[in-house]
Amino acid sequence: MSFIHEFKQFAMRGNVVDLAVGVVIGGAFGKIVDSLVKDVIMPPIGALLGGVDFKNLYVNLSATDFATMDEAVKAGAPLIKYGAFIQSMVDFTLIAFAIFVAVKVINRLKQTEAAPAEPAPTPEDVLLLREIRDALKK
């Protein structure tokens, strides 16, 4: 079997295609959640905490003081950007919650689709054989 033929079989398996679709949708979903966190959730939280902008929370590890984080980044100063970390944790939490809800809905749909059907009626010949067996036991 040629290398190209093997690769074609591998790439066209259902799991690989499903994974590729999942990665593309996941990337788009990540952008939506990122925008939700940055543009909708974090601004009110920052306002509640006294006008804090989480994107600009950092610890400067250099001896030089900088007015903004952008200036420190441009100067190449070592920084601990804990605001970005907090924002990433909120992103992760929202994505994990959304995936949890999606999996829960999918599992519920699978349960309703796979609801057990009523058992098929016992065939007449099996009923007759049971009667004969029971009669022989007596």
C-alpha cells in the first residue's frame, strides 16, 4: 500500500474529519467567548471594583518605573501580567461551562433518541415450547 493511499484512508476516516470540524468550530467559539469576556463581562466587574482595567494589571520586575503597561512592554521590561491571567481564567471558566452545557444537551438528546422500544412480542413457537416444557415438568 502506498504512503499516499494510507494517508488518504487515515484522513478520510470519520474521526479525523469530526476532529477537524471540532477544531474549527472550537476556534470560532473561542473568539466569541474571548469577546464576551473582554467586552461584556470584565468591564462591569472592573467598574464594580473601582474602575480597574484588568488588561493593565501587572507587576513590574525592573527597577525602572513606567506609566503604563504598554510603555513597559515596549521597553522590554520583565512583567508579571496577572490581569491577563485573570482574564484567561474567566475565559477558561466560561468555555468549560459552555462545553459542559453542550455535552449535557447532547447526552439528553441521545437518551431520548435511544429510548428503549417495547420488547417484541414472544414468538408463538417459543410460547408453545414453554407450554410443552412446563407440561413435562408436571
